Amino acid sequence: MQPPAGSQVSRVPAQRTPPDQLAPPAAPPAPQQQPRRTRTVLTVVAGVLALLCVSGAVIGYVLYDRATAPDRSTPDVVVAGYIQAFLADRDDTRASELACQEGADINDLRLLRDDLVARERRFGTKISTSWEDFKIQQQGDRASVEVVLILSAFMDGISQSDRQGWRFETQRKDGWRVCTAKRS
């Protein structure tokens, strides 16, 4: 049937492209790769975090070492620390860090500590140790420190104390160290 006259429909038969001349179907899109920028940023962040962790561990070790290392800066400081560790705290490990490594002669001080322990047991009291009046005579890497030890106890409502003069010989080897302790 023919379209009516004056119609806008084309009178030309529809033309179709033969199937062998059709354009090939579009290829599927290539998978999206993460941009290299993201990988670079992640690598830099990981490197910075690793550096911060290692730096933190090193700083922590140094600070811990400084905080726990005994003070051996001067003869009087090392003697006070030794008396505190050996007599007051009765901590042989800490006291050994303040003593000469070879040839330390502290037998007299050890006898005093053993006597204090025996008296504490016998009388059921605690004997406290304090010290005062440091006198230092230093010659090069050796120094003699005279000190007064005060041994105090509270027994039967009465405070008792004994004052003893002691002489400590110190030597500077990796800081000052106590080498000899004798009653003066």
C-alpha cells in the first residue's frame, strides 16, 4: 500500500547494511589498573612508619638505659649510692654495679650488714641506715671518701642510734666505683 499523497513518510524502501559489512562488536573495556601514584604513596607511608618504629625503639632503649644506669658521676655520689644499695636496701646486685669489678674489699661492710640483720632478728625491729658529712680527697682517678654512718632503731619506745666513721676508697673506671670500705 502506498502512503497517502503529501505524507512525510519516505517512499524509498528501507536500506539495511548487509550482515557481512557490519562493524565488529566493541571490545570489552580493559580492566582498570590502580594508578601508580597510589602504589607510590603507600610505599612511602609504609617506609615512614617503619622508620618511625625503628627510631622509637632506639630512643626508648637509650632513655631506658639512662634511667636505669647507676649514677657514678662523682666519688661521693657513688659512695652514697653504694651505702643505699648495700646497707639500706640490701640489694647486692645494685651494689655490685657501683663496686670495683676486681679486687673490691668490702668485707668489713659486709660484717656490719650481717650484724645489723642479726640484731633486727634478735630484737624484732628494723635498723635504718643513713649517712652524712662526706669528706672527699681526690688524686687523679682515685678518691678517698670519709662518711659518718648513722644506724638507728626504735626499741621499747626509745629511739637509739649509733654513729660510725667509715672510709671508702673509690676509683674511676667507667665512672667512679667503690673499691674498699673500712671503718675509720
